[in-house]
Amino acid sequence: MPPEFFLDRSLGRGVAEGLVERGWVVHRITAHFPDDAQHTPDEEWLTYGLRRGWTPLCKDGRIKGRSSERQPLEEHTAALFYLDNQQLRRDEMVDRFHGARDAIHRAIDRRKPATYAVTVFGIRRTWP
């Protein structure tokens, strides 16, 4: 069974649609929290998705530096993936995630708490 992903609101609907078109199973944060999840703390949406077995994808790598946001990853022995460049266009974001798909799946299968930057070359572990 392929992994399912939980997309932070910063990735937008277009990225979700692009990944779905490429065969990914995704859930958008805005479908699960009120007000487009604008007031939902990172640790809350992370915990929500991880409890359902969904791997978080986001755009902001600063999340790895905050212990309150790493805690859900530790508790659920899960990985989080974020783009190493926040200035990418929608199609570039989709291409970046999709290009790293196999590496992302392998990292998820390791079942270790970690954060990974998704780069043009694949993924790079950034925590721990």
C-alpha cells in the first residue's frame, strides 16, 4: 500500500492536484481544519496527520528547528519532507517532490523520526 501524504497549506491546491495527477495519495490540511487552517499550529496539524499514518509535506524547513514541531515526529516515529527552496513555482514543486518519490518512500520505510530537505538532487536528512 503506497504512503499517504498530508500537505501543509503553504503548498497550495495546485501542488496537491499535481501530485494526485502523478499517482500520489494526498490530503490537504485545509480540508481538515477550519479557516483554511490559517490558525492551526504546526504541531497540531502534524499530530493530526501522523495519527492517521499520513506523512507530512511542507515548504518551510524552519519547522525542523522547533522542538514542539519535532515532537510529533518523535512520538510517531515518522519523517517530514520539506522543499529546500520556498521560491519554486507550482510545477517545480510538484516535479521536485515527484522526482524524489522513491527516496521519500525509502525514508518513510525506515520508520525513524527525521526531517528531510527535498532538493533538485533528491532528499537530504537535516534532522537529527
